[in-house]
Amino acid sequence: MDDDRFDDLIRNLPDDFKVPDPPLEEMWRVIENAHFNARTASTSRVWTQSTPWLAAAAALLVGIGIGRYMPTRSAGPTPESTLGSRPPASSTQLPLYDTSAVADAYRDQTNQYLGQAAALLISLPAKAGTQQADATFANKAADLLVTTRLLIDSPAATQDPKLRSLLEDLELVLVQIARLRGERNKGDLDLIHQAVEQGDVISRLNSAVATTQSSE
Amino acid sequence: MNERQLIARVIAGDRLAGRALYDTHAPRVYSLAYRLSGDPEKAREFTQDTFIRAFSRLAQFRGDAAFSTWLHRITVTVVSNARRSEVRIAREVTLDEAHSIETAPEAEPDLKESIARAVEELSDAYRTTLIMHDIEGYTHAEIAEILGVPEGTCKSRLSAARAQLREALAAFKE
């Protein structure tokens, strides 16, 4: 290929790889829900309304977690050290926000997220279901994946190595669940269950739920 | 209302200001996410992730760089992290799956497929630089600021990326 031909090819790259129209409204709804409606947790509401037994299961997990771990919390890190979002002491510029409010927001978001993740994992069937059922799990996992990645980079995780490790394991599990959409991935359920068991993910979720609940 | 004021209002919880910022920047963010991921579904997810992350960190935006630069830096980070996660799950990925960039229907199929594959096989740094410069139209100065590297590094990466691309396409005589 000569120089002119290659230069043409480079010049034409933008036309060759056209971008589809962005789904602006659809994306905005997700962003709005995640950022501005975080406390109302609309996605959670839709999920729990459509599958109330999942909500009950999640509540049960939370209850067990609190019952098991609450007495030991006094020896643990303070809520502020675990979930606070204070800037480094060396920071010379004052933040434009109320750090305690941000910490509360992260705690609420983490709490809500952990409950949803627990609900999803314990409701995951042992065998592949219908394509529609798998798609429901996959979609929910994809939604949770967004939150997982946000939380991994949030002060809630950066200041709490245990939570960060749990979130990273959850990220891997959720990526696999999110890929259940395709027919070819149905055999992967065993691998997902294996990953959940080997990582002791549900029991660590219990513990994390108890920690965030008791720090409120 | 200027962008600085919009940002202040979003920090205060004003969703209309958030929507205004989103309307201004979302098409470019989506375009970048799509070009870097080659998949519309992933581009949607990465764009959402970018804005959710950006809004939650707006208070940390000090205005040293343009807001768009800051936002595009988050986009590149989001896409890179996701690509690393995909590698971490160590799945067998077929060539067809890896090569998912949609090509224009009127393009020469073999050549376009080969270009997409060659771009996909570049290292992350080369690939990102090539896509941002040659496809998305960023300047070297912009890319350097977004990626946090010197402009010279950016230029040498582009040059190396083009050389690899050319080598991969050597079979195409015409």
C-alpha cells in the first residue's frame, strides 16, 4: 500500500466508522435516576415490585447480617473513617460541598446497592431459565454493574479495602450475569455460581450490609 | 447561564442544569465511547457511567481544564477500566466478537474489516490515541491533556499506531 493510499484511508476513517444516533433520552433517564433520584431509588422500586419475593429475600439477608455482625461494630472503624469522603489534609482548596452529606449519600447508595446485589445473587437460578428470564437477570446485572463501578471509585470503597475487594469480586460476577443475554452463554451459570461460592460473595455481602447499616 | 454556573447548580441538585450540561456534551461523549468500544450497547453504558461519575464528582472539578476535557478524560477512563475488566474475566473471545466495530455498508468489506481488526489489536494507548486523533478529530494538545501525557508522547504514539496499522494492511495493494 503506497503513501497516498494509506493517507486516504486514514482521512476516510471517520466516515468508515460511523457513529449511530445516541439514545439521548434513554441514557438521560438512567443518569437522572442514578444521580438525582438516588434516594427515591426508582430502579429498585421497579425491581422489587415486579419480584416481591426478591425484596423479601434481600430484607432477610440484611436482617441476618445485622443480627450476626452488629455487636462487633464497636471495635470496627468509625462510619466516618469507613465511608467518609473528606479530602486529603494536604488539600489547599476547600471543597464546594458538605462532606457529611456526601458521606451520607454514599452510605445510602452503598446500602441500597448491596441489598439489590444480594437479592440478585440469591435469586439466580441454578439452571438456565427462559431467554426472557435470563434477559431480566442480565439487565438487572448490567444496571448494578454501573453502580458497582461507580462505588469502586468512590470514597466508600477507597477508604474501605474490604468493601473494595467485595465490589471488585461482585463486578466480575455481574459482568458474567450481564452476558447471560446470549443463547451461547447459558452454560455459564455454573461458572457464575462457582465464582459466587469461591469468593464467599454472599456472606461478605451480608457482612458489608451489616457494616453500612450499623454506621447510619 | 454559563457552564460554570450550570456546574454549580448541578452540585446543588438542579436536574435541569444537569440536563443542560448533558445535552451539550452527551453526543460527543457517546461518539468517543462508541469509537473506543465499537459497540452501541457498551457506548450507551459508558456514556451513562461517565455522566453519573462526573456529576457525583463535580465538586472536585476545579476548572483548571475545560469541562469537556475533564469529561472526556472520565470517558476514556471508564472505557479503559471496562476493557481491563473484560480481560480479567479471561473468557475465550472469538475473533468475530472482538471485531465488533460496525462499518459503513458501502465500504469495501475486506479492507474495512481488516482496518477494524488492526485497530482493535493495537495496544490500548496506541488505539486510544489513533481513534481520538484520526477518527474523533481531537488535536494532539487535547489528547495530551485528556490522557495526561506530554504532547510529544501523544505524537509518537500516533506515529507508532499508524505504522502498525499500515503494516497490518500491507496486503492491500490498492
